[in-house]
Amino acid sequence: MKLNDAVVGAFLIALAAAILVHIQSYPLIPGQNYGTALFPGVIAVGFALTGIVLVVRGLRERSPLVSVAPWLRSPRLTANFLAICAVLVFYVLAADALGFLLAGAICLLALFLKFGVPPVRAVVIALVATLLIHTLFYKLLRVPLPWGILERFAW
């Protein structure tokens, strides 16, 4: 599915407006000319300017607001897209209960099998990749990943 640039631009302008309204309640930093709203405000202005450019370009194109991309006509590619969406929903729902290691490995394994990776290779890659990702995020970047049912084995 392809959205006309004017639609995306309008969304960015609306998002910018919402951010600018929301940051009005942010406190000032004592002794400073700026407060905590400065950087979100700068980003919101960037969104708005980008949105204006996209709206102008989208209106000049005179293309339909929404059009179906050619890949959506392929049942296989549409199924692949839906599989990725399903895996993301599964992870969001299961990660706290199962933990990152189990939920991540299940997600990767499911996608590898869906995309035609041989089963033994899919299992090995899913396990190694999940452990590598966990190590990078949990140990090096100190991102608190959920342990779920493996809490007592946390390292």
C-alpha cells in the first residue's frame, strides 16, 4: 500500500501540533533560557516543516491518496508481511511471561521456517541470534529485557 505524500505530510503536521501542545506543560530549567521542551519542540518543528514539504509535493503529484502496491497482489508476499506482523504481536503479548530469550527465539524460529530456512539451520540461527542480541542489549547496552519464566536463571 502506498500513501500519497500529502497524507503522510498531513500526519506529520498533526503529530507536530500534538507535540507542540503537549510540551507547553514541560518545566523550565532554573537559571537557563530554555527548558526540557526545547529538543522535543525542535523535533516537532522539523516534523511540521517536513510535513509541509510532503503535502506540497503530494498535491503536485495528483496521484491517488492511497494505492495498492504491486507486492500486495502476491499471496506469498502478503503472507510473509502478515507473518511478521503476527510475530510482533506475539512478542508484545508473550515477552513478559516467557521472557526475551524464549519469546525472541520462538519469533525468529517461526520467521525462519516461514521464509524457507531448513529446520536445523533455523533452530541454530534462532538460538545463537537470540543469545547474541540478548548479550548486546542486556549486558553491553544495559537494556532491561524481561526474563519471564527464566527469572531464576538470570545472569
